[in-house]
Amino acid sequence: MAEIATLARPYAEAVFKQADATGKLDEWSGALGALAAAVSTPEFQQVLGDPRVGEDKLVELLDAAATGSIAGEVRNFIRLLVENKRLELVPQIRTLYEALKHEHEGVVDARIVSAFPLDDAQLRALVADLEDHFKLKVNPHVSVDESLIGGATIQVGDAVIDASVRGKLAAMAAELARI
């Protein structure tokens, strides 16, 4: 995985730099999402592995994802990836691009795992608390894990907040084992 990220990073940084310079961060975000989805399909994976399919055909197939005001720029990007035989990096390029975009915009992703489903008011309050704590805009990704028994775990970057009953019981057990 580290090798893929290492190969994808320069492409993501170049796209981000271009998108930022032209004020088209959201357009590139959408285009990279569409390209990543297209490249990830089993049908495209078959085409990608077929030596009879030339570079021009690969560019043509992905060109449909290049829409809107940046269609020409996306087409050039596709051509660059095809010529360098790096199309398989598109999903990772997108991931790295989104991380750069979020960092630029002062946004962090928060992975929230709750023991029970959160209603809108609870989620808004939790996000507001997290934004106050981290002094950044928080983009929540919520899931439910009933094995937590109660409470939630929250991961923002490298920071982990374990406010679950399961986590508290495990901490108590570890403390008792030390005695």
C-alpha cells in the first residue's frame, strides 16, 4: 500500500496545485471521483489488462468522465496517466487529493462509531463539540457497532477518543490487572 501511495502522491499534489491555482478544487474533486469509480469497475479492469486495447482507446473510454469546465484538463490528466501506465493509481490519487483539499480548507474527517444510531440533533451536537475541540471543520463518517455496549469511539486523524462502555471496561480490567 505504501508503494501505491508513493507513486500516487506526485500526481495528487500536481492536480491539487493546478486545481487550487485555477480555483477549481470542487470540479477536480468530482472529476477524480468519477474517474476512480470508472477505473474500479470490473469491466474497466478487464479492458485495462487487455494488451489489444491501445492508449487512445483507454483515453477515449475514460474521457466520458471528463465533463464540465475542466474537461480538457481532465483529458490531459487521463492521457498522462495512460502514457505512464498509472491508471490503476486513480483511486489512491483521489484519496490523496481529497486529503490535500480538506487540509487546505481546514476540514478533518471524523470516523464516529456509535453503539446506537445517532439522530440529527445528537450528531450536530457531537460535530459542534469536535469542531470546538479540534478548531477545524469536521466531516463526520458515522457507523454503528452494537458491541461497544454504549457510548462511541471517535477517530480524527491520529487522535482517538474512546468514550465507549466497552473501552471503559477494558481500561478498568487493565487497571485491575496491574494491582
